Amino acid sequence: MSERRTPSPQTLIFEKGYDPQRSEGAAVPPVFRTSTFIFKKAMDGKRAFELAYGLRPREQGESPALIYTRVNNPNSEILEDRVTAWDGAEAAALFSSGMGAISSTCLTLLRPGDTILFSDPIYGGTEYLFRKLLPEFGIQTVPFPSGADEVALAALAAAHTSTRMIFIESPANPTMELCDMPAARRVADRLSTPERRVLVLIDNTFLGPIFSQPLRHGADVVLYSATKFFGGHSDLVAGLAMGSASIISAVRATRTILGSMSDPDTAWLIHRSLGTLQLRMEKQQANTVRLVELLRTHPKVKRVYYPGLPEMGARQVALWKQQCTGAGSLVSFDVRGGEAEAYRVLDAVRHMRLAVSLGGIETLVEHPWSMTHADMTPEQKLQAGFSQSMIRLSVGLEDPADLADDLEQALQKV
């Protein structure tokens, strides 16, 4: 008899974390729209709070009791069990937004006097947190080019011996440049001591969880804006942090005190979307490939930014082959001209929608210079590798022929 096959993530997400018989046999989990939970005995309440506040270690086989929805809720717990399937994480924590996940995780793991090295460019909200807020708490933040090699990253780390964390976003927003995940891990390991491990955190929103699994390349924590592909329908806002059980347990404690937990309805909506996550991302990628082909040969387009393309450079292609199983559905491109020409394209689209965000079922188009990255100075934007001529496209599930026609007619306005 052959050995039993290990189920794939696409199968596990239908099975993990939920027993229908505990909910009257309901095929899908009900929404547990409650703020608090009833204890059977006073001692049950005491033991629940001892565990919640870390007053005693968890006993063998013990699960945290349900206390209050800011702490935990059946909907969030079911979702947290299931979303780990693709990344292979031990545990996950759900948040009310992607920035909730990033800020809560950083505040858990960093202390005054620490230094964080972060890839540049990076999502605008994260950039604001790193450049403006964390320094107010005595945490030094130092940017490095997202495409930096191991030698450059090691030199930067050597100049900042208080480095506690390397934070990367891969692909970078909006240049689509990949960071070298294994190199970040090696540099972090050289900085680590037996008493103090230097951590690697990765925002995996653009390609994950289907086309990139950073925990397999040395990351300690992988972060997501679950608003994007996990939710997938532009109808919710949420975030996720995944990693080892010990780190995520500490992050959950911070989440409880900061109040950055998501709500039961949002958890239920993301749970609803998990079954089609892989299908959506694969189809969106296929649609994107068709548009990339159009953009690469269009006379009104100066350059295309998309993982794996030869024009991204030989090293970027090698990183893509090493770290990714796909290129995803985000593409940026420079029109010939500047802001005025980019605006003509943005104002002319018919099927595409002029809006920020990404990963939804509809195609969205935006102008990074004046929208998602508006808080950066012009010098910071140019140093990060993008200009006023760049447009970022998040490709959805419309008919690709219609999207190609729409892009073609809009480019004619340049």
C-alpha cells in the first residue's frame, strides 16, 4: 500500500480549524458576533486570564479559552488556523488592517535603542511608520535599496551594530524589485548572538501566499495586508502576521493591549474568500501576462516593471527564479513624458478603475508619485527608483481582451 499523500494547501483550507459538529453541523462556520464569552465556572475564568496575561505557561494540550473578542473569537481562530496552510507557518495572528499587523509586530519585537534596516521603496504607510513614528520612540530606522546585494546589506549592517530587525517588502512597491531573502537571513544570522536573534520580517502582500513563501527562505515573520488577495473583493480591511508559535504568541499579546484585533464579520468574509484565493491569483496572473506583453512593445511606454522580465536585470531574474513560483498581477510602467502624460492615461480608462489598493477582483490603476507614496519627498522617490511618469496596475478578473483594448485606447492619449 502506498503512503498517504499529504494534502495540498488548497485542500487543507477547507478542513483546518473547524468542526461542523460543534456548530449544529453547519457546513461553514457561523458568524460569532459577540463581544464576550460565558465561563462555566469562576475557576475557568481565572485560568483563562492567567493564560491570556502570561501568568502561567500553557499546559500540554491546553487551548486558550474564549474570553473577549478583542482577545480571541472563533471566527478569527478558525481563519488563523487555515491561512497558515500555504506559508507553512506554525501560527498566525489576524489584525484590523495590514498596518495594524506591521505596527503591532514591530512594537512587539523592537525596543528603544534598536535599529531596523528596511528596504526602499516600501508601502507608503510602512514608510511613514519607519521614517516618522518609530524614531519618536528611540528606534533608529535606516533604508537600503530593495535590490541591494549581500555585500551592500552586510556593510550597512556592520555600520549599525544595534540592528535588531531587517524588514523587507518583496516585490517592492511600486518598482516591483525583488529583495534577496536568503541574503537578508545570512546577514541577520551574522549579527545575531545566542542571547539576541536579529529578525527578518517580510511584507509578502504582492505575491503571497501563492507565488511566494518567505518563511522557506529564512524569514521569521511574514506579513500581509489581508485586504488584498486574501479578502480579494475590495470589501474589507484586515492584516495578518505569520511565523513561529513563540513570536506570534507575543504579537497576539500586543494585539490584545493595542486593540488591533479584527472583527468576527471580517474574519468570516476572509474565510469565505480562501477557497478561491489560488484560483483568483492564478487567473489574475494570466490576465496580467497579456497586458505586460502589450506594454513591453507599446510606443508610448518607456519601461515595464514586472518580476522575472529580462529588463529587470539578470540578478533580478535569478532572484525571481530562486524565490518565486509566479510573477503575480501587479505591474508598473513608465509612460513617455511625466505626470501630465500619466494623468491622461489614468483619466482615459473605461473598464479599469482609478483607485489605490490592489488584489481585488476588479482592475485598479493609480499614480504612485502623487497617491500611494505622496508622503515621500521628491528626492526620496527618485532615489527609490520611480518617477512622475510611473503608473501602477493591479489586474483583476475582467476579460483580458477588454482590458487590453482599454489600456490601448488610454495610452493613445499620451
